[in-house]
Amino acid sequence: MTLPTRLPSTPYEKVWGTPLTEPWLQNPDHHKIGEVWFHASDRAPLLVKLLFTSDRLSVQVHPDDAYAALHENSPGKTEMWHVLRAEPGAQVALGLKETISRERLRDASLSGEIEHLLNWIPARKGDTFYVPAGTIHAIGGGLVLCEIQQISDVTYRLYDYGRPRELHLERGVEVAFPGPYTAPPPGKNGLLAEGPYFRTERLKVAGSATCPPRPVNSIYVMVQGEGTIAGQPFVAGEAWEVAAGDDCAISAKDAVVIITSTNFALQSS
């Protein structure tokens, strides 16, 4: 058995970030942190982040694998968000209120009308949102999210509230689905999201739990509490990689762990 490995992480300041990052990230100098990236091995090919927002992120869309391979020499980007903290009135946007033409989508992105065409959804602690490639989306302020995604940084911005950043209208409009978003049915027994790229579960530990072995390396994100994982101490805000074939014992008085891995079952079927 190989002991789990605590993953190195990198924080990034963002204009929409916040100094309110604890308990997940100690921030004594009050930097406006927007993202923390965790760096897993090639045997766990997913990108896990923590997002901290004080303002709305840009309205954006990501391409699928085929388009990204052709135009960006990259995989596409399907992602999910699990809400760890939400201020009153916090929202995310997924899809549009109605189906529109791509020409109108482009015009609305230029004029700012798109902000009012978006389907804004209340976001509360414990909510999970699955965001397939092609979904027009935005994240509002007042949120802390655990984001899990394909390893890709291809983002097409459609609108950015007048901030002086580049937009990517031609490709963004081309890959976007310009209509309402259809949410997948809610998961059961701790399942948060499942699709062709990853499977993600939520585990609450009040005492001890042993997670069964998986056929692929998994990433354990400690989102609440402190305790031990395979005898090693952890605190909230860390991520650990557990090797394929290893079970994993977690002990904690009151902890919540997000467990994710590539979806071996779907990929091998």
C-alpha cells in the first residue's frame, strides 16, 4: 500500500477574488485570492481548484474535446462546482432563459444584454452544478466553490462587465449552446456528479470511515474539518492523491471530503 500524497497547491490573485479565504487558505496579508489550484500526478488527470469570489466572473463557455483539439491543441473542458460557502443572494448562471440565434448571442455579448439573458440560479452551501462543455455560464460573487474539471485552460469569454480583458466572440459563439440549460438528475448516496470525464462523491466523516479501493488514482479534497487520512494529519483546504487499488482510512470528529477520479466505469464500458 502506498500512503496518500498531499498535493502541492498554488494560489492566484484575481480582480474578482477576496481576502476571505479561511479556513481553506490562511491569508494573513489579505490578498484578493480567486483560485487555488491543486497539482495531482499524471495518474489522476483532473484539475481540482478552490474558487473564492467577491464579484461576478466573466460570462464564458468552454469547447468540447473535438473543437479544442482542432483549434487549441488541447482537451475540451467539462467541469463541476460544489458550493462550500455562499453569502445570502449568491448566484451562478447556467444557460440562457430562452433559445436565441447565434447572431443575437454575439450581439448580446457585445452590448451587455447577455447579462440579462442568462439563467441566474440561487447558489447555496451544499449545492452542486455540473457544467458540460458548450454551456454558457458565469459564477457570481460571495461564493467559495470546489471546482473539478478536465485538465484544460481553454476559456472563451463572451462578456466581462466592461473589464478591459480580451473577449473571444467568434469561437465562443461557435461552441456555445445558445439556449436553456438542462440540469442532470440529483445524485444519490453522496454522488455529486457523474459524466464521461469524472465521478465525484461527498463523504461526511464523524468518527472513522474506510473508502474502498478504486481502479484509478483518486483525489480527496478536504473541504471541512481536520483529522487523519491513512494516519497522516489533514486540515480543510488540502487535497490528497490516493493510489489505485488502495483503500483509505479517514478519521475525524466532523469532516467533509470530496472524492473524485476519472470515470473508469464509463471509459471502460
